[in-house]
Amino acid sequence: MTASMGRLFEGADWDFRTLQGIHDACEEIATSELGLDVYPNQIEVITAEQMLDAYSSIAMPLFYKHWSFGKHFAFHEASYRKGLTGLAYEIVINSSPCISYLMEENTATMQALVIAHAAFGHNHFFKNNYLFRQWTDADGILDYLDFAKSYVTECEEREGQKAVEQTLDAAHALMSHGIDRYPGKKKLDFRTEEKRAGERRVHEQSVFNDLWRTVPTGPAKSEAVLGLERRRKLLGLPQENLLYFLEKTAPRLRPWQRELLRIVRHIAQYFYPQRQTKVMNEGTASYVHYRIMRRLHEQDRISDGNFLEFLQSHTNVVFQPDFDDPRFSGLNPYALGFAMMQDIARIVTDPQDEDRAWFPDIAGTADVMGVLRHVWANYRDESFIAQFLSPRLIRQFRLFHLNDDPAERAGIKVGAIHDDRGYVRVRRELARQYDVGFTDANIEVVDVDLAGDRRLMLRHAVVNGAQLNETDAKRVLQHLADLWSYDVSLAETDTGGKVLKEYTLSPRAMAAAA
């Protein structure tokens, strides 16, 4: 590809032929020079209102209706119209084909940036990262969403909108506790799930009764009480996936309610890898768009003015405010991710003695894209930071570790500075902030007294004294009790098993149970 091929566009204006030319030029660089492997691309141009609508339904096409999406739409629209907030230049869907939504208000330069960023950067990451390969089904998600939307509509027509909304409200409240966190579970196959949905409706009640047939009734109750270990084995306890447990075990849920819980659970699982790869995903996309746009400028496919427009937007995206800047809200994932990708490229091509000591496997190997493609495929945020955050980048971001333990009367203590031991600790402590196993509450179902009052018993293993917010805990437990239909108890325990706090909530009458 040479300069003789001509400019892709001039100025800010574009049409669909221009978008096709931009896509093809980006694809040539992405595949031939960067070695990216992507799903087929589908590019959709949408209005500001459609982008706001996508915001409200967690950026998923064909999503089922729910009152909370309208609430979010109204909030974002009001903020946007008042000029209090801007809109994303793009939204990208992890599907095959990979769908990239572009704002029609974007200039031609911004459309080129978005295509490079989303259609090739995010796309490659979605297709190749091990978490997405392990937990998501890009080929089947669109068909499954279509099924979910139709199913929810059918339920509303048959059971009433209020009953469906109550069930979805409860399921959404438990969404973050409706995922399988560890490998070994069967990979999602959305097309198979859709086909099996009808079969489950027929067989579900008989399968469900197999467990509850063991529950004693009548005067012989005391003689037939199940042993604790047998009861836990039958119920698959302890169980961290609360939505799965309710779907399979809740005594009074009707088949359509179980299907709704299953739909919410599958969608929660679909988003699970994205929660663990925010820094890597955005860092990958930012690095890819930077390489592609720079190469287009070198080839004279875009003008100096267009390239300067790109650089201004790119700089804004990867800007990291200082701690005393009013805009500061923690580490910008775009800034940290892009800086780490750039730093890895530097270590691979031009390492210093410090880099050779810290990264002997990659320092000086010269194969930038080979190393980066390996990193993008095999790490998540926590392991990526723990493995590749360099002392040079720690100094550049001016990172250090503070220990602010209320139990210690010494006040705030500097726990790590810029020396060899300090670099290790800073890297370890920062990596933990991106580990969902450390940041998410570890709540499990531990027992159910089937022979007595059928109270559902949960345990929260408290880490580093981080107990649940009482108001939020009670609200979520209320939703859990409503779905379970009996009392629910939650005990917060420390590492030694000591109970720090207990909650018990009773179910409310739900329209679905009428």
C-alpha cells in the first residue's frame, strides 16, 4: 500500500463509501502488519438518541425490555442535552460478526479512529483472549438475545407485566452473584440453550421434584431428617452461583420464572470476562488504533490535519489526571493499559539493564507484535499488571503504597517506595485491586433446613475487614428471600470463622406467586 492509493478522505465529511475505504485500509494494516485475527466486522452508524438507548440497555442489541433501562435512558439523555456529559464515540459488541456502533456525528477522522479501535483492537481481543474463549459464545449471543427478548415479551403477555418485572428486578439485584468464577464449567453455547429452553419447560418440574421429594412431611418428619452432609451433597453446597441455585432449587418458583433467572444468569456470565479485562481490553484497542492511525499517516492516506485531530482525541482518551486534579477518579484504564502496551514494546525493542533484570524472557527479543499478541491472549488485568508493570512505569505514574489501617494508631504509613522491594509491593498491591476474587464479596449458600423452616443460609467470608454495606445487603437479601419464598439468613464471618454480623429477612408476597 503506497501513497499513490490516495487519501481516504479530506476534511470532516464522510459517506458510507468513505467508511468502507477506511475499514479496508485499517484491515490491511491490522492483518498484514500487526498480525491481528478478528471476527467478521459489522459496522452500524447510529444517532445520538440510539447511542443513549444502547447505554440504557448495557450496550446489547435486541435486549429485553425492563423499566430500569428507561430510567437510565432518561438520566443519560438529560445529562447529554444539558451538556453535562458527552457520549462514547463507539460501542462494540463481543459477537460474531463483531458489531461496532459508530456515532453519525463523528468526523471522518473519528470514524477512522473508532473503526481501528473497536473493529480491530477490541475485536481481536474478544476473539483471542482466553477468558472470552472460555466463558463466552460469540457465535450464538445475538440469537440468544433475540430468544430472550421474545421470551420476556411472551411472559409479560401471559403472566402480566408486574409479575415479570418483579422477577427480573430480583434477578438483576443478584446478577453479580449469578456467575461461575472458575474454569471447569461447561462453556456457554447459546444456540443449544435456546433449543433446550422448550425441553426444559416440559421436564423441569419433574426434575425439580426429585430433590424436594426427600423433604419429610407429616408426623414422621423427625425420623426422616436428612444428615447435614447428605443434604449439602444433594443441594450441591456450598454454592457461589446464587442465581443457579435459585433456578434449580427454589421451591415455589414457576417454570417461566426459572427461565428468566437462567437468561439473566447467562447474560451475567457473558459480561464476566469484560469485568476482568478492562485495562487490557482498552489498552489493546488503544495501542492498535494508535499503530493503525500512525501508519495511515505515514502512508499519506490521511492528512497532517486529520492526524493532529486524531492525536488530540487520543491524548484526551489516555490522559491520566494527577491525584489533586478535580478530574481524578483513580487510574484511567485507557491510560494504564496503553502505557503498559507501549512499555512492553519498548522493553522488547530497546531494553535497559533494569528491564533485562525484570523481564528476561521478553527483553530485546525484537518481536513486538508476537509478544503483545501472546500477552493479549493469555492474561487478565490482575495477572497482566502483576507480570508486566515495570519499575520505569511505576516511576512514570508516580505510584507508591500507603497503609491506612484504622487499627494502627500510627496514622498513614508509606508501605513501599521506589526501590526493588517497593516495586514488587506496589505491583502486587495494584494487581490485587483488579482481582475480582479479592474485590467482590465472597458469598455462598451453605445450607438449607429442608426438614424444618426451609431457611436459606448464606455466608460472607470477610476479607481484610471489608464487610457489606448494611443498606445494600438488606435490599439484595430481600430480593433473594422473595425468590426463595422462605426466610434467608446471611452471616458475615472473619477468617477464623467468627460471626461479625448476621442478617435475616422474610419474603414479601410477589405477584408471580399469585
